[in-house]
Amino acid sequence: MLATVHRSVLVAAGCALLLVALAACGSGSSGKPNGPGGAVPTSGGAAPAASPARTAGQRHVRPADLGGAYVALGDSFTAAPLEHQQGGGSAAACLRSQQDYPALVAAALHPSSFVNVSCFGASTTDMTQAQRIATGVAPPQLAAVSAADTLVTLQVGGDDIGVGRIAVTCAALSLTSPFGSPCRQHYTAGGTDQLARAIAQTGPKVASVLGAIRDRAPHARILVVGYPDILPVSGNGCWPEVAVARGDVPYLRGIETLLNAMLATEAAAHGATFVNTYAPGVGHDACQHAGIKWVEGLIPTSLAVPFHPNARGEQAMAQEILRVLQ
């Protein structure tokens, strides 16, 4: 089967796989307060989409009420590696962008202070424990949260289930059977879906993080930000541009849907608001053309880590957060 694939595609795919592998092994950082950068653009943004209703314990807060402190916690989907990187120190070690969605939200809300400690490769463990980074170790992200905060955003869980490792594994397996479902077979061998189990095991960890945020910032509005649509919601994908075998597209789409459902459930159970970034991202998946897609594929067409949001994706997530806060 490999003989039918053009040599240039394999070379490009191999280079992109290396980037994804580095993402899988990446570590994040924490940091000093980062100044907001740039306003939220109005072009190419997300269409309004329904978000789950607030639970009885949630307090409605308008953007005008959020003039206090804003803290952003999260992983590489939050930090936006490779896009308009910040200068040095922990921000550089985190691969944190000056134009990630926390910076765009802060630019729109004008909080009294803004701290972005999102980190490349961060998991729920790195919310409460020091994280290894290229320059040493970073403090737990929760150390940035305090009673003065009026808004906390959290995007985490992807690295707990190993999204980088999944991307590498599924991309490599797709080269052996591009029209089959080798990834699903790999992760469900023996009768147990390993990825679904990993999501179930991550739920209590997210719950613990949300409880810790509430303890540290009792008056803050807490937003749990979901993951945007990566694969098309119908059809069999676009191998080899996005190196997922045809039969694995619906399986991996279901895994992402399950991950977002878990995050929505934990948010509702702990007095937080879930921000649905998946629904507005439909039609902007990694298989779309440059200028339309919000998430890059195996071979990026803009400056972003493979299978991560590009600049349009970060703008879209920022707009959805602002819509939820209205």
C-alpha cells in the first residue's frame, strides 16, 4: 500500500509526525503575568452555538462585571504553540502565544490583571504539581489562582488521555492501512476501549481541579473550555493530508465528543460553565482549506502545531468565551 503513496507526501508526513511526537512529549510552564495582546478580530470567527444551561449554583456575570483579575489555565490548545510566541522565560518554555485565546479575551474584557499560565503538554497533574519544562520546572498552575480573581478559564484533559501520543499512533497506523480502521483496532484490542476508559479516569481529576479553583477563587466565574472540532463530522476524512485512516475518522470523532461530554458534565457538577467550542467549529475542521479551517492537520498550512488550533481557531474560541460571558 505504501508504494502507492507519493514520496513527497511520505517525507512531509514524516516531518509532521516528528512535530506531533514532540508535542506528545512536550512539557509546559507556568509564568509571570502576561499582558493582553490584540483585540478579538471580527472576521473568521465562530458562529453562535448553544452551550449547556447554567446550573442552579452558577452566578450570571456580565462582561462588565469582570473588571477584576483573570487567570487562564490550560494545555497547548490554550497556549497556541508556534503562533506569535512571547519573548522569553516561562512563556517561551511553554510555547505560549501572544495571540492565544486568553490574551484575546483579556484584550476584550480589560481586566484589572491578567495571568496566563497555560502550558504546552499540561495535564491535570500540572495544575497541582510542578511541571518539568525546558528551562527547569514550573510551579503548579493553580498557584496563580487567588481570591481576587473574578474569571478563571480552564482547558485541560487532552494530555491526560494522551492526545499527542494518539495522533502519532493513529497517523503511523494509517500508513499501513489508509482505508481500514487500524487505530480503532489498536485501542480496542482485547475488548476494552482504552481511550474511552482514559476519559472516564480523567473525569475525577478534572473534578478535583475545579474544586481547587473554587476553594482558591470563591467569587470567580469558572469556565471550562471544550476542544474544537478536529475531524469532519461526516465522511471519511482526507487522508493523507490528515493522516487518519478512513475507518478511524468516526472512531476518533467519537472519542473527542466523549472527551467534551465529560468536561461538560464535570463543569455542570461543580458550578462552572462549559464553553462549547466544538459546535461552532463544525465545518472548520482540519480537512478544510486554508483560511477556512480552525485546526491544522498533519501537514500544517499555517504556523501551528499539527492537530492544534491555528490563529483563526484561537480567535474563534475567544469569541465563544466572550459570547458565553454576555
